[in-house]
Amino acid sequence: MVQSTSAKKSLQTTLEVPVLRRKYYAQTLDDSQKGKKVAWCSNNIPSEILDAMDVTGVFLENYATVIASKRLGSGFCAAGEKVGFSQDVCGYARMLMGYVLAKNDAPEAPYGGLAKPDFLLVSANSCDSRLGWFSAMSSVLNTPLYVYDSPSQPDGASNSLVVAEHIETELRNLISFLEKQTGNKFNPDKVRRRMDISRQTSEIMYEISQLRKAVPSPMGSADMFTAVWPSMYLSGTKECEDFYKRLRAEMEERIARKIGIVPEERFRIMWSGIPFWYDMQLINYVENFGGVVALESFYRVRERRIPSQHDDPIKDMALTAVRQHGYPSGISGSIEDLLEAVEEYKINGVILSYNPSCRMLLISQTELQKALEDRGIPTLGLECDMADERTYSEGQVKTRMDAFVERLLAKNS
Amino acid sequence: MLVCGIDVGSRNVSTTILLDGAILSNCVITSSEEGATIARKVVIEALAKTEFKFTDIECTVATGCGRNSVPFANRQSTEVVCQAKGAFHLFPDARIVINLGAESSRVMRLNSEGKVVAFTKNDKCAAGSGLFLETMSQLLAIPLESMGELSLKADGCEEVSSICAVFAESEVISHIHKGVPKQYILVGIHKAVTTKIMELLGLVGVNKDIILTGGVAKNQAIVHELEQKIGANVFVAPEPQIVGALGAALIAQETIQDRGMPSVKRL
Amino acid sequence: MLEEFENYRVAHHQEAKDWKSKTGGKVLGTLCCNVPEEIIHAAGMLPVRLLGEHEPTTEADLHLPTNLCPYCKSWFDQVLKGKYDYLDGMVIPNVCNIIKASYGFSKYLFKLSYVHFVDIPQSISPEGVEFFAKNIMDFKKSIEDFSGKPISDKALRHSIDVYNENRTLLDKMYTLRKKYPSVLSGSEAQSVVISSMLMPKEEHNRLLSRLIKDMEKSDKALEKRVSLFVSASILDDTDFFKLIEECGGNVVTDDMPMGSRYFYGLVDSKDEPLHALAERYLTKIACPRKMLPADRLAFSVSRMEGANINGTIIHSMRACDPHLYEYPLLRQEMEKQGLPVLFFRGEETATEREQQKSDIEAFIEMLQDQME
Amino acid sequence: MLTAGIDVGSSTSKAVILQDNKILSYSIIPTSAESADSAQRAFDKALDKTQFISPDDIHWIIATGYGRVVVTFAKETVTELSCHVKGANWLFPSVRTVLDMGGQDCKAIKCDGQGRLLNFTMNDKCAAGTGRFFELIAKVMDLPLSDIGELSLETDDEVRMSSTCAVFGKSEVASLMRQGRNKSDILGGVHTAVSDRIVTLLRRVGITPDLAITGGIARNIGIVKRVEKRVGCRALIPEEPQIIGALGAALFARDRASRN
């Protein structure tokens, strides 16, 4: 019944990801069976710490994209809406609330469903919705919740030392929470080992980011939206590091042999915001016209990770967190960042997703679009939810894409 | 004792006349005329079939969105209370009343005395209302009355997923382009509407003993889909469009019984 | 008596301008009830809460997308149209995604000489209080730099006392009206609370003491109206409460940022001031962005104590994340308490009231029917 | 050289036959559920009007509009956004901004001196402020679509519309009618609400004079006047505003044909 919605990939290495992902979810179910403690987590919960505490982390935002990409989003969203979660709230949250609350009226869950959680961990640093979502979930499931407060502050509004100190405290509290929940003792060496690998991996990620500047594009967003997965959920493992080594090698080879995504690259697009997971082939659509979505606003690694400075890995982790949270820094920072990327990656036009259920990203889009247009960079705004395919009208979206391409080609001709 | 209930809806105006507690006459008129004119007209038409005249009516209660435009009404009552009262009168076991009108859908939960304890209404978007079905009927060139029946005969379904009623049109048009049989699309439309209704039910709490009222209740496919989704029987009021007017008439009767005299103002 | 509050609320732009020309002081715009206003007060400036105006937005639409909190869009629009030109600066707390982002927008788009961001931790804990106290210290420094004068410990303690007095008085007013709803209607009480967010505090305290004396003397007739509890995200004028009153109901107590959340809980005047402020502003304000649902629900229930409530109206602004996540849980809890619930997702337009009216009428009729 | 443009919109299908730089004939017919068929009929009708041209005489055909992909007899497709500016700019060479309102969408488009697409914005995911909206309103008020614009100007006491949804807007109008509100006052409110949305779209894309209004909406004087007033400039209105998309398509066809 469900037709394939995933994007056509160009790189061989990327094709490994679905296998890794499937394996990972099977592993979480297996861990749970064997009595390992399972934590349902939001993004930004450091998996290095989970691993060191022998806790299996299940990342709900990722599972939401899995559901969405199988076009099951609307079924689970409807189950969430039925108890009163408004269509205004985050599509991911509505889906997962639907997953938790659905009885027999929701679709079958992908990968055989999720391992049952022993507790929930949330970091709402850049997105308040996560806190609302996880605390509602904790009430519904009657499961303990730890809120890891890791502030991210806009445009130099913060005293970064104070923030780093606070994050450090919060990380230590997270560890004590996990010690209490699992009965396991924290092992700093284990964290350090994983952080070292994470650091090396992020070096490779940075290089990959740089390689993507090449013309023709050695890897577009159709690949990157998938290829980024190990770095988010297998961070700090050898498996993850090796994956990116292979990816880098493949990209280098493509660059050397001048193999692009399309035979003759005519224009390069950047995707701003979250893609529409239920129709990733939209990313490939411009390829019909000799275009490539060469970059996305999300997964560009802007700088190398700061080197290890302390004997105490938690201190390092806190410092890294402060650095990472610096992006994007308020509207003017976001504009600068975007313009810089357009320049560096030789982008001809930008597609901005107006995701009605993600206010955190939505709020800047109009101003970003305006800033780009003011500088003569063609843009296209598409208003669709990232997960709920009911907001998607294929005919409408394709007409706008066609017109956007016509505009780009008219400009270049 | 002769009393009258009038339901001035966005599309139809209906009336029920009770004689000593029993239904004497009903009438439904579709019109966009001003409430005052049409209300009198509908009562006179209902009385035409009987031996009574307009001035014999002892108390009139008006409900519906145009309830304040009935000059001869002795009092007004909201649709929520009237629908529930009417449905409870027809089905004394009723616990959930689903009222599917032209522009809004409501779900009421009743206690064992027939009093409303919770209700909810559809949001500001038209998907899931009678208007949506009507728009689709025009688009597919299938009469509103036969949509349900045709849909039930279909052996397949084409989803209509758009949330906005107007954009659902373009989705339906593109289904037609692709050569999808119309009855498959009809199934999708009915599924979309019932999904919306289920959301309302979710908020109020699904029970057994569910009564369906309002014009849309005549659509058998909606009834069937709802029964499938709820997993229980759904009872349709015999004349679903007059349930609100019946409730209003019952209130008119209570008003006289309680106070001996019709009171002019509510509250 | 009440007109003085109401007139000030309605003419708040003009009143703020008058205050400026009279005192030569600075006016700072604030958002939400999480800004420790005592710091602003101690520096001799006037904090005023930014309000929506229920008019169609035009300028804001050029900078912001459609599906955003209408309240934020409305004040944003007013600033762009110059209606807030008298502001010398703004203090923006981290209370939701949109208000947080508005800090960047304020610096980028508005011609203000001063914009400060106050970060607020997302978990209520002793560590959170410590962190918040440091943020408040930064805030104090920043205000001192802006005004060019240090804020003395004495001045800050005095401001805390003035604010505590206001909180005590408002709380007293709420207790009185909860017990005897006929002495002060919901919309009147709301007018008093909102004017407190706009008026110089000393002036408000003076008027409010008089009002309470009047209330204590007035005829405590039995209330015949349906008594309601309102839980809301943003209701920045009194129209919604007035609408409820038109339909035969009365709001006797509430949980909302422009209601009881503004004044609930005192600052401990014996404690070190910055720590005391952090303690009160973090732990006492029952905001769903930082307080977990169970505690929020307990707070709501405690607000209803002593009032004879018949039902609850929950009003969340469209696209208001913190409140929309909580709504299903709150609804459940209220129904568990035996209180029927009516829910609205507000748009902040003048015309939506018409649609809301029919629902409120039905709700009140339903409650009356149950009471019979 | 003979070329043709076919514009299959959600409510009407249009065809334009162009001889070099001259419009030979055109047609406008309602789009039926079978839009491939509508395209063919529109084309046939335009051909019939010329009385002497057969389909084989046409060098190049380009289809545009919502149903452009179903026009099997067209050589290629171009979006309606490009076609509208192309057509409008050909009619009025001074045009740099085009407002087009079709059945299901409303667009503000910018072009350069050659009529090339420079930028565009379209309505959000909501049908308020589309042609369909006006059809619904006219129907519920029992008025001809062509009259409502004029009537909307005859008010000094506009109602304020509260609904942002086209379908609900319709029922709001119905209830206003039932309350006995004056038709002009209601229409005034409806037109003001829609004009507000249109002006926001125009301002988002940026208004560079001259402004042309195309599509069925251009015939609605109530909208035209209000938009002109709000943006502070006069709007150019084609004699036959509905065929501008098809005209643009025919012009593109001419360009392509001469290039090949």
C-alpha cells in the first residue's frame, strides 16, 4: 500500500543508514527485553552519558521522522488530536502522543514499535515544545521525567561562563538521576572514550561539510538528510566514525572524478528548515531540471569541536554545549549565517519550509526570506508540516517548485 | 396544551408543535430569508396540516444560531441543550448525542437524567461539517442524498487527506484526473468527515448509546463509518433535522408546567 | 473608584507618555509575568506590560509568518506602527519560543536604545534558582549601565516592599471576590490586575487599598450567576470576561499570566534580594513552560479553593505552545474535579467574540440546567 | 506563425490562438471534472472562432495552469506564474507587478521589463481570499458573481468578518443575512477582509509599479478599488483579464517555436 517516499540517494555509503537504523531499533527492543533500562529522550540528551550509565536511549524525534516517512503521520496525529492535542502543536509531539495513547485505531507502528520507557529525559534548550510534550507524556505514562536544562541564549545575550556552569550542574544532576534510576555507577572513563570518538567524528563531519562546497555537488541534501543520522544517534561509537570515514572517502572520489548529483549541474538550491519527511522525493524534484539541493540549513557543521580541555569530561561537555547552542543566534545572526552559506556553497536559490507546527523555526522564515530577496537571491516558501502529510498538497507544491525553477532558469539565462 | 419549538439553523429552519406532550406536527424549510419572516412561515406551514391556528400556541422556544431573530418566541435556548433534550426524549437511554448540522458538528454527553454534562464543537475550519459534504457533492456532481448510498457500494477507497475543505477540492479534482472511480473518492470523503467527528468524540469520551441528529445523520455512509470507528451501534433519530426543534418544544412545555406562565426572558 | 483603574488601562499609551513628561523617567516595555520588575522600579523607571490591541495586523505580517501567537503579532505590529514609540527599551524574558525569538527581532527591527534578555531556567530546582539569581544580577548590572546609576540595596529592598504590598492587596481582592463574587465582577477584577502592570505601583497601591475598603463595606449579596474558573494563556483585555458576564456567568478566579499568576507569592524580604527575587519568580509563577503538569494542576485547584465554582473555561491563544500541550491534561483534571470544561483557541480578533458567545451561552445554559 | 496557449485553471479553462504578435481568438469555458476534456474543448472553441485554422496549423502549443499536465496535445508546460507576467507585460509593457487571483489561489508576481518572472508569493494554506471564496459568497447571497464588487462599494457601515476560513466565511455571511444585515455592508466586510490579505501578499513580494490585476478578480471593482487605495497606485486591468495566463503560454509558444 505505502509507496516509497524516501529520496533517491546518489551515494553508496548513505544506503547503509537504513540498515544501521533498523539494527539500532531492533537493539533497543532487545536491550529492553534483557532488562536494560530504557529512556525515551528528546534530541540533545547526550548519548555518551546514557552509554556510560548503561541506559538505552530511544530518541522520539527520530522515531517521529520514521513514522512520517512511512506516511503514517496523519494516523498517529489524529490519535493525538483526539484527546485534545491541537493541530497547532509540533507534528512530532502529536504523533508520539498519538502513539502512546492510541488503542486499536492507529496504524501499525514501524519497526515493531518502541521499547517501553522506564523514564523520560528531555532537553528543551532551543524548543519549549519539547518540555510541553515530554511533561504531558510523563503524566500520561506515569513515568519519571528529568528535565535537563541547558539554556541557549540569543545573540550574545548570555554570560557564557555562567551558562556553562549551569549546564555542568545540570549534567551532574542528570547523572545522579540516572544513578538513582538504574542503580549503576557513573563511569567517567567510558564517557571520555566516547567523547574522544565523538570529537574525531565531528572533525570528519566538518571536513564533509567543507567538501560539499565542491562543484558539481558531491553530496546533496537527498543524501545528507539520511547521512546525518549516525552522528545524531550513534554518536561516540566506532561504527559512527567509520561510517563518516567511508562517506568522506566516497565524496573525495566523486570530487576527483567530477561526479555530480545530476549530469550537468545547472543550479544549486539550499533547503532551510526541516524537510517534509513524508515526501523526501521532493528534494530530488529539481534534479529533473538540472538542479540539486546542495545544502540544508541544519546539518552544516560550522566549526571543529573544541579540543578536550579538562580531565573532567563533563566540564568539556558543558563547554561544548554552550558553543553548540550558539547557533543560530537570533535573527540577525541567522541572516548572516544564511548569507554566508549561500556565498560559500555557491547557492542560486533557497527553499524555506514554513512549518506551521514548529514555531521555533517558523518565526524567522519570513525575515530570512526577505533578507535573501533583498540581496537578489531567489527564494521559495513552502508551507507544509514536517510530519503531518494532511497539510501537503502535491499539486500546489509542485506548481510552486516549477515556477521557482522557471525563475531561476530565467535569471541564469 | 399547544407549544412550539423552532430551530433557526444556518441552512434550515425547522419546527415541532407539541399537543399535550405528543408531537402534533413538524416542518422543515430551507431558506436564506430573514429569521423573523421564515420562522413565522414554518410554524404556519406546520399548523396548516392541523386544526390549530398560530394564536393557539401557548409558548414558543427558539433555538439555533438564529434564535434571537424569532420575535414571537417566549424564550431562547441554545442548540446544545435543545439537541440533547430532543434526543433524550426520543431515546431515553441516550448518553452521547452527535449533532451534525450544516456548518457545525457538536457532541454532547448526557447523564442519566438527560442533562448535558459536557459538550464540544468543531473548530474554525469547515472540514468535518455538512458544508464539506455539500461542497464535495457539487464538485463530484453527485446529489447530496445519494452520496452515502453510493459510497457504501464502493469496493475501494481513495484517501482525502487535506485538512482544509477548499483544498480538499483540489485533491479530489486530482483524484478524478487520475481516473479514480468517484465512489472510491466518496469513501475517502466520508472517512475524512468521520475522522473529524471522532476527534470531537475523543474529547467528550466515547460511550455506548450514541444518538445521531442533524441533517448529515441521513447520510448512511457517515453512520456506517462512525459505527466502524466506534465499534458500537449508532442510532439515528427518525427525523434527525427536527431534534433541536423538538427539544425546544419540550422546554416550552416545561416552562408552562413549571411556572404556569410563559416567561419572557431567559436567565 | 473602578473607573480610575479602567481609564488608565484603556488609555495606557497616553498615560505612559504623560508619566514620562511629568517625571522625565524612562519607560521599559516588558512581556509576561516573569520579568523581575522590582529591578526596573528600583532604578526609577516605569515597567509597562505590552498588550495586544485586537486590530488586524498589517506591518507585522511583512516580517512574521502567519501561524504565530496572535498576541505577539499584535504588540509587534503596534511597535512597528509607532504606537510604542515612547518606550526607551524592552526587557524580554525567556518564556516561550516566540517571545525568546522576539528578543532578536527587537534588536534587529525596532529602534530601541535598550533591549535586555532575561533567561529563565526550565526546571524549578535549587540549581535553577542559583542560575536565575545570576541572570537577575546581570539584568541589574545592565539596567545600571543603561541608567548610569547603581541600584542601591536599600532601593531594591524598598521596591520589593512596594511590589509585595501590591501583591498582598491584589490577593486580598481575589479572596474577597472569591467569597463574595457580587462585590466585584470578573472583568472588574481583571481591569485592576492589568492596570497594575501599567501604572506606577505606588499609585496602584493607593487606589487598590481604597477599593478593598469599599469592597469590605459593600453589600455582600448572594451571587446568582454561574461561577466560573478561567485558565488562560493570554487575555490582555477585559472583553472576554465581559462576554461571559453578558451570557449570565461570572469569573470568580483564574490562573493566567494577566491574572493571578502576576501577583501570586511574595518575595522574601528577609532574604538577600537577588536570591529572593529568583526564588519567587522561578518557583511561585505557575507557568507551564517551567512547571510540570502535576504542580500546575495543583496550583489551579488551589486557586479555586474557597470559591463555589460551577465550571471551567480554558482559553489558549492560537499557536501558544506551553498552554496547548497542557490543555488535554488540564481538561481531564478539571473533569475529575467534577467541573465541566469549555475550551477556546483564541485569535485575538475583535470579531471572534461573536462566535465565542454562542458557545459560552450554551455552556452556561448547560451549567444552569445541571444546577436546577 | 500560429501558436496557442491553453490555461487549465481550477474553475475555468482558457485557450488563446496567437498569430505572430496578434491575438486571433480566445475562449473561456468552465473546467469540468474531466479537465483533459475541458482543455480540448477550450482549444476547439478558440479554433472554431477563427473559422479557418485547423489544429495542424498551430506550430507550437504550451499548456499552463493547475491542470497543465493533462493537456496531452501541448508540446510543453510552463507554470501559470510565468505565463501571467509574460501575458500582462506583453499587454502593458510598463507592468512590473501582477496580482492574479484564480479559483484556488492568489498570487503576487514580479517581473522585469521582458516579462520574466522575478519573484512571487502565494496565499497560505487557507482558501480565504481566493476566487472560490467569492463564488461561495455570491451563491449564498443569491447574487450574480459579477454584481458583488459593485455592491460592496455602496456601504458606509461595513460588517467585520470574523472567520478566516472560506467555507466558514460563507456561513458567517448566511447568518449575517439572517440577522437582516444590509447586503452591501456584508459585501463591504467580505471585500475588505480579502483585500487586506491581498495587500499583505503584494507587500511581501514588494510592489514595483505598474501594477496589473489579472484573473477573474480583476472584474471585481470592489477589490480593485480597495487594493488601489491601500497600495496607493492605479492598477492596469486587461480588457479580458481571465485569458492572461493562456496568452502568456501562447507567447512562450511563439518564442519557443521561433527558436526551434
